[in-house]
Amino acid sequence: PYPYGSGDSANGNIYVSPWLTADPAPSWYPPTVSNIKQYKSDGVMELPESSRTTEDAVVFKGVVSDPLGNLIKLQIEVRPAGEAFSGVEDGGVLNSDFVSSGNEVSLTKSGLTSGQYHWRVRAINTNGNVSPWQEFGVSGNSDFEIKPVPFNKNTYFCASKLVSISTA
């Protein structure tokens, strides 16, 4: 153990508590997010940065922690790659429910249209403390691309092979 002191600057007094073994975290310490990843809609198949999916939904995950053990929620902002982040809750910002510190949280953004996207994440605890935004992967890169498979009325998928029907 080492002494932990706090002071009264007006009177010059210092109070020492010799029983502390570590600095206590002030109540304003922000929560953190780690291990952020993106997945296909099944939440299992990871999407590396700049990868492509044919699905219109992407799952985002991160582990949230709070130094004081407060409940925390995950907030994610998803935008088309050419659009700047705004933090405005206009459909591009997703919020999880509050969870216990140390849990992995998952959020799904569906209804995505064809194009490239980027996203960022932060954590907010029940005291209103907010972590800084963290952009996924390399800042400024496209994080994933939605590229649906075009429908061709002359192509049908069978159980074991692709069948093409010619109308000529």
C-alpha cells in the first residue's frame, strides 16, 4: 500500500489515506471500447476492413468497460464513405441497451444500400461519461462495401449447380 493524498488548496492542508493500494478512478473517467469488429449479418463471419458483402446488413461488435463498473452502452455511427461523421441521430447512429462493464455488445445496421461505408464507435456510461470516438480500421478508409448480386431472370440457383436458361 502507498499513501494517497488529497488536498485543500485554500488552507494548504493535505489529507493522506495510507490504506489505498492504487489510485482510485475519479467519477469522471470515461468508459472504453476495445476489440471492435464488423461481421456479416450472421454475426459470426468477420468482415475485414475494406471487404465486400452481398447482404444489406452488417453487425458491429465491441467490448465495453468502465473503470468504476458503471453500466455502459455502445454507440455506433455508420455513414457512406464519402459522408463526414456528424454524431447526429438521424438513422446513422445506433445505440445499444446499457450492459455491465466487460461485456461484448453487438449492434446491427440493416437496410444498407449498395456502396462503401465507414463507421466509428464510442461508449457512454450511466453517469453520462463518454469515451472519444474511435473509427474502425484506418481512418479515412472504406470499412466495408455493400454489393448486392444482381438478379438475372435467366439464371437460377439449384441445389448443386448454377443453371442458365437461354431464351434464344
